[in-house]
Amino acid sequence: MAGGRRGPLLTLLLVAWVAAAAAAAEAEAEAGPEQAALPQERSLVRPMTASNWTLVLEGEWMLKFYAPWCPSCQQTDSEWETFAKNGEILQISVGKVDVIQEPGLSGRFFVTTLPAFFHAKDGIFRRYRGPGIYEDLQNYILEKKWQSVEPLSGWKSPASLTMSGMAGLFSISGKIWHLHNYFTVTLGVPAWCSYVFFVIATLIFGLFMGLVLVLISECFYLPLPRHSPERSEQNLRSEETHTTEQLQDVEEEKDDSNEEENKDSLVDEEEEKEDLGYEEEAEEDEEDSPAAGVDEERSGALREAQEDEGPGETEDDAPEQPHPAGAEAAEDALRQRRSQRADAGPSA
């Protein structure tokens, strides 16, 4: 009985499922032509890549940097599309950059936050820091509020050589990240194996670049001479001999100066001695001068007495006057001193 009741229920369920499937197929067949007849809306936002980003250098542009996983970027998508639709009216081009697919452009503009907006006018770039809604973007262009914003000039400009190097670094990092995802997600390689691979690759690349630099230096710089050690020894010897000669010259100059000083000192001493001798002679002369004066007085008195007695007596009877002993001694002393001076002069 139970088996007989279940059989009709199963058949009823099967018939109902088939009827529902047939109705759904008919509804899709009816709606298909209508949906195909409707034209699909085309986005007026132009995707920017590393190959066509130079278009931004001409005309007026607004760029948006976004990432597919960024919620804030998704919230401004509709506003950005509306702004792009009115781009022809505002006479402005609208573009967007996916930082995941184009890491080089994110490095060129040095994007650190998402979403990031930039205004470009004839190759001059400015950062737009508004909310990113359509009304504010429209007023930013119509009222030319971008003129009050300081442009990115110098090395900060995306067209500068510095930011081109930054773009290359970011693009390399993006390729490494994609390669890491390929190893870990597609091939199923453990993450630590991927890290070890990148470490080894970095070491090998560093060694290769070092070898290249060595080769470049060898090509551009002249090699050192072969006999450099011998030449260095010869140079050292010549320097040593030169220094010894200089020392000898200095010592000789010192000896000469000492000899001259000694000679000068001897001459000074002799002159002092001569001065002292002259002073002593003068003192002795002064001592002898009173005795000579007495003798002269005596001789004068005798002459006066002879004159009083008469000329005949003076001539005949006057005995010879002997010279005083003191005068003779003084004359002998003077002669000796004069002879000593004459002897001392040639010796000096």
C-alpha cells in the first residue's frame, strides 16, 4: 500500500518540474530578442596605460587612480561615469588608471592613497583633493579652481626624469608581485618557496651587476703599470735620500751658524778686553801725570835761576841736569804698551 501511494506522488512531482522548466525556457525565449535589441551603454572613461599615458600631456584631463578591491573607489564609479558623459560639454577628457594593472603609472604619479584624482592642463599636473562627486568636479572645472592649486613642478612632475625612474621601480615591483601570485595561486607553490626563489634571484642579479660594473671599469680606466712595486721601492729610496740630504743641509747650516756666532763672540770679547786695556792705560797715565808736572815745575825753576845769574855762568858753570827717574819710567812704560798694541793688532 505504501509503495502504491508513493508512485503517483513521484510522477506528479516530475510532471510539475518539467512544466516549470518549460515555462522558464519560454520566458527566456521571449525576453531574449528584446534584450538583444537594447544597445549596451559604452563607457566614456578612457583607460590609461603605460603606452598611452602621454596623451595626458596635451589638452585638459582629469585622471582617477583606483583599484578593483577598493570600496571607496567603487563608491565614486557612478559619479566618475556621469562626469565623463558631460566631458564634451566641459571640454575635458576623463581617464582612469588601474593601479594593479599599471603599477608604473602609480609610481610615476606617486600615488599613496586610493582613490587619487589628478588634473592636467597642457602637461602641468595638479592634485585634486575634493570628494570626487559630480557637482564638485564640475565646479572645479567651470570655476577653474585648479588655478589656485600649486602644480607638481620640478622632480615631482610625472614627466620628469626622477619620476620616470620611480615608474620603472614600481613596474618591476608589480611584475614581481604578479610572479609571486603565479607561483602561489596558479602553481600551488608554498609562499616560503617563492620567497627563497626571489632571495636567490636577487643575489644572482647583484653578482651579475657587479661583474658588469667591473668590466665597465676595466674598459674605461687605464691599467696599472706592471712594475709598480719596484717603482714604489725606488720612489721610497729616492724620498729617503732626499730627506737625508735635507737633514744634512740643515745640520751644516746649524754648524755654520754656530761657528759664526762663536767668531762673533770671540771678536766681541777681544774688543771688550782692548777697551778694558785702554781704560787701564788711561788710569795709569792719570796717575803719572802729577809726577811729570812736578818735574816740569822743577826744571822751570832751575831755568829761571840760571837766567838770573847770567848767561856766561849758565853756559859754562851749569852742570848737566839729569832727567828725573819718574819721567824715564813713564816713557819706558808707554813704549812697552805701544809695542804690545802693535803685536796684538796683527794677531787679531
